[in-house]
Amino acid sequence: AGIEDAVTDILNSGKFDRIIVGGGDGTVASVAGLLAGTNVAMGILPMGTMNLMAKALGIDIGIEPALAELKTAERRSIDVARADGRIFLHHVSLGIQ
């Protein structure tokens, strides 16, 4: 099963109020799209190429420091938007970054 199936199973279980996602901006946005509008919080472990969302939130890019930050992280809401039916968190771009 893919990450979206796993997250959907977690949501349907009702057992968790937070989930930590390891990946890059695509994975983070995909999971955020599933969690948007729920009471489940998402933590980010930056494991992608650019990690723009993690950087925008001030999350350390190293795995060990990011894990340490997650231990004491406070829950906060962020704005999300949709473009062509998909959630985007940091930016929408066309062409070269």
C-alpha cells in the first residue's frame, strides 16, 4: 500500500491525533491534503530534495535535529489552498524553479 492508503487507514482508525511524515514537498502536500479539515496534526521530517515546506516552517533539515524539534513542537494551524483540485502548502510554480 502507498502512503495515501496508510494515512487513510490511520485516519479511519481514529486512534491518533498526530502523524509524522518523512519525505519531500510532494509527500508532505499529499498527506496534508488527506489531513486538511481533520483534527489530526502533521509533523514533518524533511527527507526530500528541496524541503521547501519544512524550510518555510523553520524545521531543521537534518533528521536528528528535526526529530528533536518534533518532541517539543507546538501544534499550530497553517493556511492551505487548492490549485487544480490539489492542496498546495508553500507555493505553486510553473516552469523552472
